Amino acid sequence: MKAKNTIKESRTDWNRLKELPDSNIDFSDVPELDRDFFSRAQVRMPKKKKAVSLRLDPDVLDWFKHEEKQYQTKINAVLRAYVEAHQH
């Protein structure tokens, strides 16, 4: 995996967070992960995407480029939602 694996930069104040003691962490909504969990855990790598040439209306492409840095990922997500909504 690449070192930088997030799309957007974090707005977390990491220095302040490092200074907080672990006793301040609220785990009330997170189940404890025990040996059983890790014995069943699987690493799932994302599927490779295929490069395609696609013709889009200029205004549609401009909108996606304006809304998102990773506009191709967003277009893929919109197309995936459409496919999933129309599967029988």
C-alpha cells in the first residue's frame, strides 16, 4: 500500500491528539476486537480498474472536476450506484 492512502488531507490536529492519554478515548460504540475476530479477518485488496476512453458532455465533466479532486473516482462511484440500483 502507498503511504498516502487518503483522498483528502486530514484536518485532525495530530500533535494535540498525540498528547492525549489513552484513558480519554471513548470506546463505548466500538466492540473490542478479540482473537476470534483476527482469526477470521481477511485482507481484501481493491480490484484493479480498467482504463477506458469515455466521451462526456463538457459541462458534466467540468462539474465533476470542480466538485472533486479525484473526479474519476467520483464518476466511478456514481456509475456503480446506478448499476447497483438497476440490478435484478
